[in-house]
Amino acid sequence: MNLKTKLISWIILSVSVVFVSIFAFVFLNVENYFRDLSVKYSESVSAQYANQVEMYLESSMDAAGFLSESFSGFLKENDMDRDTAEALARGILENNPNFYGIGIYLEDKNLNIFLNRTNSSINVEEFNSVQDWCEQCEDANKEILTEPFTKNVGGNELTFVSTISPIKVNGRFAGAVKVDLNLEPLKEINNQVRIFDTGFGRLMSNQGIVVFHPDESRVGDLFGDAVGPNGEEILRKVQDGEFFSEMAYSISLEEYTFKSYHPIFVGESDTPWSYGTVIREEEMLGNMKELQNIILILAILGFIFMSIILYLITSNLVKNITKVKDHLENNVAKGDLTVEFDDKFKERKDEFGKLARTVELIQKNLSLIINDVKGISQTTNEDSEVLSEMSEESSKMSGELLEYTSSIKEKAYNARLAMEEINKSVGEVANSALSIADYTQNLFEKANDVKNSTDNGNKSVSEIVSTTKNAKAQSKETIKIVTEVKEKSDKIGQIVEEIDAIAEQTNLLALNAAIEAARAGEAGKGFAVVAEEIRKLAEESSSTTTNIESILKEIKQGIEKINNSTNESYDTVEKIANKSEIISKEFTEIYNQVDEINSMINNLTATSQEQSAAAQEISATVDNVSEEIKTISDDIEQINNLTNDQTEQSKILKETAEKLKNISAKLNEEVNRIKTNG
């Protein structure tokens, strides 16, 4: 999957998630809003009709209370009789057509009558025994709202309710007044309730009996919610006069509905009724679904429009990213630093133009550095070849010096033997003066041999001195060249550090580009890919500089070994030169002494005394010469050892030079892989 497809896929997925989240949020909030609105509407309707029912029932309780207060006053004044009671009750019945009847019970006056309306007249009934409602009121000792009841009036079954108020005289129960209220007008009010299309209201007594319901078959029965799973709890709330709402299944509608219960309190009665509203859930949320459909259509259209815009933006972004990627991949990554972006792309004012100009700047800096490394590498290669030749020449000179010192050692040994013979002969001269003459000729010949050997040794030592001087000069030149190579290696190290610094800057640039891409969000992921490519280039540059630093470290170590070996060789050659000069002086002295011996031998024909003294002097001198020859022999041995060491150092120097040459060739091969300007 290419970058464009990935970007478009991620962007569309992100937009989809955003739109789905927004749609779900709006969808749920719209549903909650409509639910809350419907709940408030249902509760307001239930409260409205509950207030109307309460006012209607309160009118009956007010009438009962008025009569009880009036009768209580008359009883206190002892001005109460049947006629007064009937007159007051009759007046109330005449003025309130919804009152069916009024019952009066006065315990002290033995008055127990009931006035009821029959057609257009008012009849009075008298009871001999106390009615149930009287006992009920006496027990409660406060106003009572009874359960509804039905009565056939004029051939019609009508629903009534009684409001009862106690008559108290000085806090004592003295009787009660009952007003029977016709509830049929409430039926008309209830039938007017319309909530949406099919929602309805219902009136329930304190015991949960349905007083009025659009479905008349439900009237007189316990309301449906009271027989459901939570029936006891709901019935308790109705009896306690609580205001509450719930989502429950409606038996009459056979579907889920929202139900609201509003209490109805009448007077001081503790048996409140309740008015409830019922709304179908489907109807309650009908408008909401239409609005949700509109929102869904708008969301889909918005998603399509946004996807098209993002597709166009992403296509242009990917096109520019691909252009930069192809340049890095096809040119820079393959080592060609000469290819540039086209002028139109570089002159852009956006981040892609800046990126193109930055990449070209990096290419130019790398080209300059690579060219410098190429030159230094070539110089190092040439210097290593010179150093190798010098090491071979030094090794050759060490071999020659070894041969010369071996020859000198052998001659010194012969001279020592000769000195021993001379010493032996001089001893014989000292012991016998007569034998001097016989041995004089032999001694003279041997002295000449010693003289010749000494002269040859002196010449050999002179050659050694000359050779060591040349070796010393060559060692100085080697030290100078090694120092120059070391300085150039240090310069290469500085250049490598500059490369590494530029690589670090490039890496920081890539990091900044990645940060900018992260700030751009999903639209900047392609830009992050370019930043990653630049970062990889920086890491490769850093890796290359690390390899170059490793190679330079090996070069420096090799140069250090060469420098140490050259210094040791120089010191050794200098010692050889000093010792050779000493040997030369000693040979000169030997030569002079041997010449003196010859003179003394020529004078042996003098007196015996002179010959004996001369013999003693010669013996002493020969002993000294023998010791000097021994010293020279030891020095020559030391020169041999030093020469062997110099030969080994020359070999190490040659090997180091070859290694330096190989490293330089490898470095040159690495930098030649990169194509640069100039």
C-alpha cells in the first residue's frame, strides 16, 4: 500500500470516527432532549388536570367544612336545632348543582339526617342509627375524602365521592357533616385530555381504584401499574401522595409508555388521590426520529464533502512528498550529490520549498567535504608509499651495517690474538735478552700485521661512521615525513568532525520536521516520512564518519608506531655513530702504538738494558691495547645488537606503511563511491 492510499485511508477513517462520534453525540442528546421535553410536558399536563380535579374536590370539602364550622358555632351558643341545620344544608345544595346530598350528624341533638337531590326537589331522610361515615370521621377526628362509589340516580349509574368534616365543640367530637359530590363533570374534564395523538389521563383514588379512564372497562378496577412487578411500591407512592414518573408497560395500549403521577390533596385529608398521564414511547419520540433522520442525512453529506476536500489536499501533499522522496532515494541515497531539484519546486514559499533548499545545501556541503577527503586520502597514499620505500632503504642499510660490524668484530678478535702473541713475545724478551734478536724480526712482522689490521679496522670503522651518518640523516627525514603524515591525519579528523556535526544538524532538522509533521496531525504523516528519510541519510553520514574515524584511528596508531620506531632507530643510529667515532679513535691510537712498537723493535739492537726497559714498556702497552681491543669487540657486539633491532624496526615500519597504504586506498575507495561537483 503506497503513501497516498495510506494517508487517504487514515484520513477517511479519522473523519469517519469524528463524524460518527459527533452524530452519536447529537443523536443521543436529541433523544435525551426529546425525552426530557416529553417528560416535562407530561408532568405539566398531569399537574394541570390534577389542579382542576383538586379544585373540584376542594369545593365539596370547603362546603363540608363550612357547615361543620357553622354547626360548631351554633352548638357552642346552644342555638342549634333541626330547622337551622336543614336550612343551611338546603341552601348549599341549591347553590351547588354538583352536590348530590348532604348528611348531618349531631350527637348532642340526636340529629341524623341526609338531604339529597331528586330531580328538581330536595328530599330529607332521617336515620335512627349512626352511619358508618360518622364513625369513620369520629375515629379519624379530621377531614376525610372517601373512596369513590356509584349510585343509580334517575336510571343512570353515577360516580360520587364523599367529603366529611368533623364538628368539634371545645375540642370534643360532636358530630360530622358529609357532602356527596357528583364526579361526572370530572369525567368530561378527563376526556378532554389529549397528549400528542393517543396520550391520555386517568384519575385514581387513594386505594388505587380507577375513577376515570378513556377505557371505561378499566373504571372501578385497580390501576394496571399497581398489579405489575413493582405494583406495591407504585401503590404506596400513590397512597403517600408522591409525585413521580416512570417508563412502564401499558396494559391498555400493550406497549411501553411514559407515565406521570401527580398527587391531589383535599383539605386535611390524609387519603390523597392521584392524577396520571400516559404517553406512548413511540409517539413521544416520533418527532425526534424525524430530526435524527435529518441529522443523519446532513452528516452523510458533510462526510462526503469533507472526504472530497481531504482527498484533494492529500493528493497534492503526497505528490510533493513523493517528489522529495524520489530525489533522496534515486540520487542522494545512491551517492549522486550532483542532481538538483527543479527551480520551480525550490522557489516555493511553503515547507516543501524550504525542504528542497535544505537538501541541496546538505548536498553541497557533503560534496565539499568528500572532495577534501579525496585529496587528503590521495596525499596519505603517496606519503605511505614514500614511507615504505624509506623503510626498505633503512632495512637495507641496517643489513650493510651488520655486515660491517661483523667484519670489524672479526678483525678485532684477530687483533686481540695478535696482541696476546705480542705480549707473550715481549715476555720472552724480558726473560731472555739474548732471544730478543731472534724474535725481533718475527715481532716486527707481526707488528706490521697488527698495523695493517689496525689500518683496515680504522677504514672499516670510518665506513661505519659514514654509513651511520647517512642513516641518521635518513632517520631525520623519516621523522619529518611521519610528522607531516600525522598532521594531515589530524586535519582529516577535523574534517570528519565537521561531517559529523553536519550529520547531527541534519538529524536535528529531521527531528524538527518530524515535530512539525506531528503538529500537522494526520495530514502531516507524509511529511514525517520525508523527515524519516532525511534522518536515515543523517544516520548513514554519521555511520560513514564513524567508519572514517575508525580508519583514521588506525592510521594514527600506525603513524604513532612509525614515529616511535623512527625515533628509536634515530637514537640507535646516533649511538652507533658515537660508538663508531670512539672505535675510530681507538683504532687510530692502536695504529700509533703499533707504529711505536715498530720503532722500539728497530731500536732493540741497543743495549740490553734499553731493550729490557723497552720490552717492559711494550708489554704494558700491549696489555692496554689488548684491553682496548676487548672493549672495541664488546662495542661491536652492541652495535650488532642495535643493528638487528634497527632491522626489526625497519620491518615494522614497512608493515605499518603498507597498512597505512591499504587504509588510505580503502578510504579513497569509499569516498569515490560518492559523486560530487568539482
